[in-house]
Amino acid sequence: MKDLPQLRVEIDRVDREIVAALQERCALSREIGLYKKERALPVLDAAREELLLQKIAQLNSGVIPEAQILDIYRAILAASRKIQEDL
């Protein structure tokens, strides 16, 4: 078993990867927001969000309880909508 300092180094690495992925996702959400704004489309696409949440539930291996992973993604989706609304 790895010791605590090693595990924390690995957590720090994963956190950097998560932040980088979230930044990339937010940049893409911004582009989508600009597309929607140019075409007078609504920010919220409830059907798309529901499909995405279903996909996330299917991708989840069970390490994270489904309710928690969906809560995390709902927060991500809310942040993405905010980015688009602020354009």
C-alpha cells in the first residue's frame, strides 16, 4: 500500500487534471454560448442536459454513488449555463 504522502501527491496530480478538463469544458461552453447568442437560441437545453446526465450515470463505475456524480455534473452544467448567460 502507498503511504499517505504518495497518495496526496497523486490526488494533487488528479486535481490538476480535473481543473484542466473543467477549464477546457468551460471554454467549449463559452463557444457554444456564442453560437447560441448569434442565433438567438436559449441557453438552457433541458433535453440535452437530461441526456448528458443519463450518459454520466452510465459511465459511472459505481466508485462514486450515482446521486453524488449526478450532483457534481449538475453543478458543472449550472456553471456552464452561467458562462453562457454572461456573454
